[in-house]
Amino acid sequence: MLDTFGLKDIIDIFLVAFFMYQTYKLMRSSGNLAIFSGVVSVIVVWVLVSQVFEMKLIGAILDKFISVGFIVLVILFQDEIRRFLAAVGSSKGWRFMYRLFERRKVNKDGQKYITPLVMACINMSKTKTGALIVIQREINLAQYIQTGEQFRADINARLIENIFYKNSPLHDGALIIADEEIRAAECILPVAHDAIIPKEMGLRHRSGLGMSIETDAIVIIVSEQRGSITVAHNGELKIDVSAEDLQQILSI
């Protein structure tokens, strides 16, 4: 076996390891790590029984189970598979060279909207005004924009604060920013039910976390109880974010 081991086998092992690692990250962020571990355990047992020890009876049973295992996995992980395919089919995956040039342009001009957005979050933090703000990145958020009140407006600190003012008709739900402008308010976001978050965090934080799991968007949550700022991205929460940290996160 070692005599025939070559570069193709190394690449094969590397690709499998990379795929398993990415799958592990996806399962961990979605709260399905225990199910994923169980699936991996069944596969390991099947390989040992069928290939290593060559136990025919139990091997035949496991072969039948594995043969329909793909359908079972699709049913169990349909949300994760959908997110994976959305990420693969995004412009980030297929138009990297084009987006590289475009991103440089956006980053250069995009600094104009970061400052008023940070100022609005800091002001709402001081007054303990609850807010939920989503910033679109590579994955299009049109399906979430359609759930709210759609309009187009330049990003302005005073406008954002007025939208989330308690007596404002648009203060419930999320504000979505896309292409450096406000696109909708009062939007409905997916809620992360299975994720474990601190008890003091409520529906806004679960919605922000759920959105960061479903998409690659950056979500800013301002707590109405504590006035703290939390950022959700890639299925993770960054708690008690300062103005400088928020500026840096949005500039990436």
C-alpha cells in the first residue's frame, strides 16, 4: 500500500479532512454537533465491521442502513445543506476575482456608512434602545427584506435611531442594510432555537444568531435591558462590543 501511495492520495486525504472540518464547524454553529458525532460514529463502526473485521452478518445489516443513510441525512440536515449550497453558489464562491476588485472599491467608499452606523449603535446603547441591524455581505438577503417594510434610504445615524425608537411603528423586527443603504425595516429573521446563549439574552439575540447561521451577514444587536452591543457573525456572538471593535468588524 505504501509503495502505491502518491501525491493523489495526499490530496485525497487533505480534501476529505477539509470537508470534515467544514462540516464540523457547520454542525457546531447550528447546534447539531451531537447528531453529527453520532453519524460519524456509525460510519466508523461500519468501516471497521465491513472492511477491517469482515463480519458478514452485521456488515450486511449496516450496508443496508448506510445505503439509505443519504436520504436520512438529507432529512436531518436539510437546513444545513441549504445553507451550504447557498454559500457555494454565492458570488463569493464563483466570482472571486471579480468580487476582489469590487470589494476594494466598496471598502474604500463604504467607510462613509460605517461611521453613522456605529454612532447610531452607541447612542442607542446609551439610551438602552433595543435594536437589531443586519448588514448584507455576499449572500443576498432579498427573501428577508421582503418580510418587512421596504424602502431605500441613505444610512444616517438619526434615521436609524428614529426607526428603533420605542414609539416608532417600525421599531419591532430587524433593519436590513444592503449595498450601502437601508433597504427595509421591521423584517423577520430566523430564530436560533437550539443554540445555547446566556439567559439574559432574549429574542433579538436569538434572531441575530439565527441570521448569522443562515447567512454570512453581520448582525448588530443592542440590548434593551443592558444597553450592551453584541455582534453575531458566522454563528458566533461577540458580547459587549466597544465602538472601536464595532468599527473594526464593519471595516473588514
